[in-house]
Amino acid sequence: MKRSSTLALALACGLTGVVSAEESINSQARLEREVRHELVMLPYYGIFDNLGFKVDGYKVTLLGEVTRPTLKSAAEVAVKHIEGVETVDNQIEVLPLSPNDDRIRLAVYRAVYRQVALSRYALQAIPPIHIIVKNGDVRLEGVVATEMDKNLAGIRAKGVSGVFSVSNNLRVEKLSS
């Protein structure tokens, strides 16, 4: 009896829109957490891959670049199985096979992660600086602690032989006060 009277009061006061909007926000946040978790838990997701996503209601759009086609399909399968996901738009790009790009990836990795000031980032399970190489162009993605770390990573990547250009898209971590 109490439940039905509470529902009747909520309907009379027009509170149903507020409840459904709040539930929608909580559902969206939960979905985003679960998608992020599934992507970082993929077994072959590594430093030379960059995965991202957008959640729009019950639709998830996968973004980024990977070096293996199997990682692209594994990401889609992992996200499709999340409760609440109705459709997945897989826009992940598989980077072209190139011995030169492979050489550049390894050289940039060494240049960045062997730098003493940046070596602490290499100790994490998934290092936060991702190195994306496509046709000799390098893009750095991820999050670092300071502006100095961001600039240092960019300088180190630009110093690698054979690199045509470097886009430093590293974000500086915001510290909560």
C-alpha cells in the first residue's frame, strides 16, 4: 500500500521525469565504466594501440587504432556482451603492416621509456603513453603527470631517425585539490 501511494504521489507531483533522468545518468556512467574496463582488460591491448569509445544511450562507438586486426574484433565482442549495450559501431582502424613503422615504434618506445624522467611510466601494467605510428608519422596518446613529462616525451619522439612528424596529444593529469 505504501509503495503505490508513493508512486501516486510521485506521478501527481510530476517526479517521474526526474527519476528517469537520474537513472539514465547513472546507467550511462555505469556503461562507460564497464566499456572502459572491458577495453583495458583485452589481452593484446598494448602500448602501440590506442582505444577509445563514445557512449550514446545504448549505442557504443569504438574509436582508435590497433596494430592487430584481432584486437579490433576482440574489442567489439567484449563490448557487445555488456549488459545494456544494444549496438556497437566499430570504427577502430587497423594500422597498415610496415617494417619501417615497426622499427619506428620500437625506436620511439626506447627513446621515451628509457629516458630517466619518463621510465616510471613503463612500470605500469598498461603504460599510459601510447605510441601510434602510421606511415612514419608518430602520435603520442595518453596521460602524464606533468607538462614537463609531456614535452619531454614529444622531444624524445621527434629525435628518432626516420620519423616524419610527431603529434603530441598527451594530456596532463589534473590533480584534485
